[in-house]
Amino acid sequence: MQTTNHQTGKQAVFKNNIPIFLKTLNFIGPVAGIALAALPLALHFWSCQPQKLPISAIFKAKNQTIQLEVARREKELAYGLKFRSHIPQNHGMLFVINKPEEVKLWMKDTYVPLDMIFLKDGVVKNIVTNAPPCHKECQKYSSIHPINQVIELPAGSIKTLDLQVGKKIDLTFVK
């Protein structure tokens, strides 16, 4: 008989806790549902943030100093200047590629038009001016020649700085 009373006591505790459990579920369930529904949206906006790398290189042209963020790692190279709503004049990004090779770039998720300078050891091998922003079907821009560096600047910079194929750009790496 004791066993029965003990089991009955457990059942009573369980029955008394069911309303509390259901109330908790009624509160937590919608909160969890909203959180799960909002998570993909939050992750999307978080992944659409521009990367900000330190200014690590400069070069001078036409009495102007151009400050460059430097991308070296694969993730930095892939991310580039995506999601930037503005790039200040005389600022840009230098992409350092480990071994010389022909490179093709696109403007996917890049919000501002850019000039691209393809270099091998600082010598301009090819130039693309005013590459437009792209979000879906994107044109690819080729270096044509094997290169180991690319500089991206705001559109119009190449003309302002008088950069041309064959010209040497003396990059200075800073801390």
C-alpha cells in the first residue's frame, strides 16, 4: 500500500505542475518562434556589413596620397569593398595575391562604382574604369595578364590620378 500512496503522491505533484508547465510553454513557445523567425533576417543583415580593414599601404600620384586598406587573407579578398555605401576620395583597397595569376573580379553586392587597377609587382597591367554596382547578373573584369595586386578606388580616380598601363605605382606599406 505504501508504494501506491507514494505513486499517488508523485502523480499529484505531476498534475499540480502541469498548469505551470503549460503556462511556461505558452510564454516560451511564441518567444522562441519569433526568435527563430527573426534569426535568418538578423544573420542576413549581419553578413551584409562592410569589412573595415586598417589602412596598411599608401601610394602617391598627382600630388595626392592614396590610403589603402590591405586585403591578404582569402576571406578579406573575397569580401573586398562589398556593402560599402561610400568610399572617400583618395581611399581604396589593395588586394595582395600570393602568386601571379590572371584574375577575374566582379562587383556583386558592391554598392558604388569602382576603378580597378591590375598590377604585377607595382606595374599597371590593366585598368577598368567605372565598373558599375551589381546585385544579380554580374560582369567579370579580367586582369588579362598574370598579376599579384589589385587596387580598387572610387570611380573616376584613375583619370584624376593620371594612371596608365605600364606606369609603376610605388606602394609603401605602413603599420
